[in-house]
Amino acid sequence: MHRILASIIVLLQFASAVEANSCEIPVPKGEVILVIDGMINVCNEGSGLRLDREMIEALPAREVRTENPWEDGKVAYQGVLMRDLLTFAKANGGTAVVSALNDYRADIPVDDINKYDVILAVRRGGEYLSVRDKGPLFVVFPFSDVPGLASETRYAQSVWQVNRITLK
Ligand SMILES: Nc1nc2c(c(=O)[nH]1)N[C@H]1C(S)=C(S)[C@@H](COP(=O)(O)O)O[C@H]1N2
Ligand SMILES: [Mo]
């Protein structure tokens, strides 16, 4: 009986060691502002990838200067390419479900994320986006760079106050 118990304990320890080893991304030091989960192949805490602002901004910086229905004239947004985030998360799946603090969510086809230079903006005009100003994270399509990109579908995919991306 004791031997069976001992084997079970060894097995459980092995299983948790394997689980810990598969999480190669460091845990965030700052406040978690984004969770990427679903069909991804990296983790740092639990099954999802939890990211603070510093970890997001460690990816290559990218700026989109664009008009949109919510601002007058062109505005410069700074952040990271959505496809770089998905690559970082070793994402699979065809759809990114982007959710917001207010429980709004929109599906963005991964093909579109690869096709267009759509960013997850962290800053607007160099300043961090506050929750009041569509922050902490805002999906920004390059409307002014790509003729015909502006449409009701894209506006609905322009999720602000983003806090989760789930790959399906
Ligand atoms: N966080 C969040 N993002 C959002 C929404 C929302 O309600 N919450 N509405 C979406 C939709 S359906 C559209 S058309 C655009 C424009 O929303 P507005 O009509 O409130 O300006 O923002 C999109 N992004
Ligand atoms: Mo909409």
C-alpha cells in the first residue's frame, strides 16, 4: 500500500515538474494587463500567458498613424503588432477573440492579423492609454494606410480596454 502511495506521489511530482518546465516565459513583475489563452503553446502562470506592460513593450515597437471614427484627424498610436504577440504566444487557431474590461468582445480572423499591420496600442501620442482613454490596450487598424479597410466590421473589431485575447 505504501509503495503504491509513494509511486503516486512520485508520479504527481513528475507531472508538476513537467508542467513547470513547459512554462518558459517569466512571470510578470508588474500589474497584469493582458492574458493570452486558448490555443497557445507557451505559459508563465497557469494555462494562460499573463503579461504586464513591460513584457508587451519588450516586443518590437510599432506605430500606426491613422484616422478613426473616434478622433478628429490623424492620431499616432504606439504598440506592438498583433501578429508579433501571437507569434510570442506560439498561437494556433483561426480566430482571436479579443475581450475588453466592459465584457465587449469581437472575433478577429488570424488571417487578417497576419495580412494587416494591426497593432495592440499601448500608447497614444507617446502617452500610456488610460482606461478612460480606450486603454490600457486598444486594437488599432491602419485605416489611413489601407484603402477600403475602414468598415463597420473593422470598427467592431477595434476593441478598446482590451484585457484578454483567446485563440480559438
Ligand atoms: N471595449 C469596447 N470596444 C468596442 C466597443 C465596446 O462597446 N467596448 N464597441 C465596438 C463597436 S461595435 C464599434 S462599431 C466601435 C464603435 O463604437 P461606438 O459606436 O461606441 O463609437 O467600437 C468597438 N469597440
Ligand atoms: Mo458596431
